[in-house]
Amino acid sequence: MPDTLVSLPDFSGIVADLGDAVIETVVAHGEVTLVTTRERLIEALTYLRNQARFEMLVDETCVDYFPQEPRFAIVYQLNSLSRTMRLRVKVFLSEHDKTIPSACAVYLSANWLEREIYDLFGVTFEGHPDLRRILMPAGYEGHPLLKEVPVTVEEVAFSFNRRRIDADKPYARE
Amino acid sequence: MPANNPTLHEAPESVLTESNAQLDITLEQLKKLVTPRAFTGETMLLNMGPQHPSTHGVLRLLLELDGETIVSCIPDIGFLHTGIEKTHEGKTYSKGIPLTDRIDYLAPLSNNLAYVGCVEKLLDLEVPLRAQYIRVILLELTRMNSHLVWLGTHALDIGAMSVFLYCMREREMILDVYELVAGARMMTSYFRVGGLWRDIPPGFTDLVQKILDVFPERLLEYEKLLKDNPMWKERTVGIGVIGKEDAIAYGMTGPSLRGSGVNYDVRKAYPYSSYDQFEFSVPVGSNGDVYDRYRCRMEEFHQSLKIIEQAMKRLPAGPVMVDNRKIAPPPKHEIAYSMESLIHHFKLWTEGFSVPEGEAYFAVESGKGEFGCYISANGGPKPRRVHFRAPSLCNLQALPRMSRGCLIADMVAIVGSIDIVLGEVDR
């Protein structure tokens, strides 16, 4: 598997065109990852869709890198049907400012995927047409895929039983 | 049960004292989703599901109807959310495999491969050719299994009862193969990181050969029942149409995308598990309606049989697991006399193997579409993040677009035609 960008001419052209919107390029396991910034994200995605012909946003997800800072990464998996190429775009987000522009205007498929990230990680997408919970039940409090939520069996906290569950917890309270 | 369990009369009171966060959807949000006519009473809001036999699980649809015509459709999912991705964070890489069976419970082996393939990619493992071939045989059987359940239920939804019974009969033959190789009929967990759990047992060839012999004529039976049936065509031709560009924009994959005339199949575009060594074609539709999606899947049966036949004929000899003892468990008999094997066994079953820090995305073509797995590894024996790219989720997202302007009875046909499994949508 090629591990440098030099052996992938298609991708070096893309990186050159994007210029300083790309702050880092990683090639590993035969996959190319471009790291961009929150401010240049929509510009980069629009270019990748229209000029570089990555027509499909296959997947969008979030990774919690706790305790590193910046803590979150939003990961976009792009697929070009016409050029048979895959590309991953990553944006790092700070724990203190979990907002990012929504990709819905560029890729329609981002709609539910972003709702899922909002639901599970609490990241807010600016300009999203319908940002509300998608997987967790109505009335659920918190964001379950954050690292501070333990991987243990716990009664699901709804708004109507949260206080009681909290009262049963073994930790000290005032 | 703790003594202070909430009683029924306790709950509503606390609901009233908290914010309105417990509401599923606020009026402001609803206004954005339906047309203003819903507020004047000109159109009607109708709830469909989650307990509805034709929603293939627990899918809830909020429909805005003008008479019997669908004006807008708001899918509501999450009823089957089991937190599989979170559970993965607390399990070693090998212990994660049985969890993947439960994502798309009609195609357990496709899920297994997406997951183990992703871990293998992170470890840079080369799987023995025999294991790759056996994987291909089982994956194609899984595709047929998935399509059989789809065909049966889809036809049942539209009103053709006997197809369902036939499909379940043939599905038994495939489940028998699962049972033979893995010991389980549904939740197989047969693939391991680096190969297979064990080599195929004797009798496998006969069972698969029987499927190869029987299926072509059974497929003819299905075709006779539906293909040119005027009632079937009335319900499917020109219904739930979605164009090429829209299908791509919504991220649709699999037969649902190919029904719209886009030739994209992961097996051809990014071959895995030696799919590039087999000859097969990818059936593509043109109109993007329910009937074309049906035709694509029916043609895929023939292609799957073709691949299985080639793989059985050319099945190479050799091991079915990598020989790296840091990943592959040692054979049981070695543990009795080799100290090193015992240590490896102990380490693998207590701590598990470590995967170097990094991230990878690996996709397979499951019966539903591109089933992908994204793993972010932190260098330890447990993953930092495992995410599954579920084809059903993206295909379902296009449902409002497909169903606009259709009759409410067509909704049942359209939901059936995109072949969703709610276990995969909600994960």
C-alpha cells in the first residue's frame, strides 16, 4: 500500500487545489485523510463535490479523543463514483466550542448523520434544517457516546426519573 | 427492585415540573416539517407504526395526507437503538465480533466481515486465500439469505402470500449451512480477525452443492409468480421513483441505488476478499422505481450463484487463519505441551491483542448496500471508537423524497423495496 502522497497523483492535485484549507494530510492503510478547519470546511467540501467529483458523502461520524485536546473530530467519508476514489476529511473541534457548520447544503445525506452526531455527542451543527435527537428516546438527557458516560449497565435516565436515579447513585452529594 | 421505584401516579407530576425536553418534537419543529395546510385542517396527519407489520421492525412514520395522497413523510427511528457502538468501546477486538451479528440480523456474516476486515486493515494482516474464498461463499449465501427475506416480506406486504412461504423454505437451506459451519443459525460470528473460526466441516460441499442445484428452478418459480404478474406490476411499476442524482445525493447504495441506474457495487469498485478473482456482473435498473429495485435483487440471486459456483470449484487448500500467534489463538492440543502457546492463549483471552493507533474505514457490499466499519484505534486492546455505516439508514433517509405524491398504500410497497432492517438503522 502506498504510504506517501507522491504515489497518488490524483490526490496531490486535490491537495494543491485546496491550498491552505488543508492543514494536514495523512496517508495510512491506503487511505487518504485531509484535515481541514471549521472555517474552511464548507468551502473544501463544495470543492470536493463539484470540482473533484466526490459525489457521495458515504458516512459522517464523530470521534471522542478524550483526554486529548482538541477533543472531538468530525470525520467525513467521501466516495467518488466516477473516479472510484475514497477520501476522508477530518475537522477537529475543541471541547469548549462544539459547533461546526452543517454539511447538509452540500450533501443531502448529511442530514440524519449529523442528527445522530448531535444526539450521541452533543455537537451542534450550524445551519442544519432539523437538528433534534434521532436515536435516543425523547426526554433522554445527556449524550451517551461521550467518554464520561461509563460503559456499564445503567437504568436509562429520562426526564421523569432522572432525579430518582441520581438519588440512588453511590457517590457523595451535598 | 429498589424500594423507591417510580409508581405510575408519580411520573406525570415530575414531567410537568421539568422543562419540555421530554417532548419528541416541538410545534416549531413540526411547522418546519409539514406544510402549512396541516394547521388549517386541509391535510391530515396520520401515524403509521412503530407497531405495524409492513414497517419491517419498528419504524414509525408520520404522514401528512391530502385525501389518500402523501404530502410529506417524517420517519421517526431509534426504537431499536441498542448502543452497539458504545458497547464496542468496552470490549476487546475479538469480543466485538458477536456484537456485529446483531446489527443487520438478516445478514450476520456481512457485518462480521466489515468489522474484522477493518481490524485486519489496521493490523496490516494478509488473510490466507482459502479463508478468503470461504468468506466469499458465505457472503454470497448471506446475500441470498437477505434477499430471500426481503422478497418474501415485500411480496407479503403487497399481498402475494405464497412467495413468502417459498422464500422461507429456501432460506432454511442457507441457515443449515450457517449451522454447519458456525453452530448457530442466526448469530454466526464465524469470521475471526485473521481468518475463520475453523475450517469448513465435512458435508459443507454437499449442502452448498444442493443449493446450487436447487436454486435455479426455485428462482424460476418466484419469477413465474411475480415478474409478469399484472397485479404485481400495477403495484410496483412507476411507484416510489427516485432519480440518479437524488439517489447519490442521499447516499443510497446497494440494489436501491442500482435500481436508479447507477452502476456502483463495492465488490467491483473496491474489491475485498478476492472478489476481483471472480467473474460476475452487476445488474443495473433504469427507472428507479419499486419494480426496478425488485428486478435488480432478483438478478443478483443468479450472480451470487455464479460466484459461489466459481469459488467452490477453485477452493484452494491451506490454512484458514494467519499464523501470527499474537492474533490467532493457538490450536487446543498445543496448549497441553507448549508453554508459549499457553501464554498466548491466556493473553488473547484475558487482555486481547493490541491494535496500533490509527483509523481505518472498510466497506463491504451487503445485501442492503455499502456496509462500512470505521474504527479509531488508540493503541490498546480496546477500540477508541467503532462506527458502522449502515446502508439502511441512508436508504431510509430518501424515503420522504420517494414517497411524495404516492398513495398511502404505495408507502408499504416503497418501504419494502428499499429493504431496510431496523436493527441496522438504529444500531
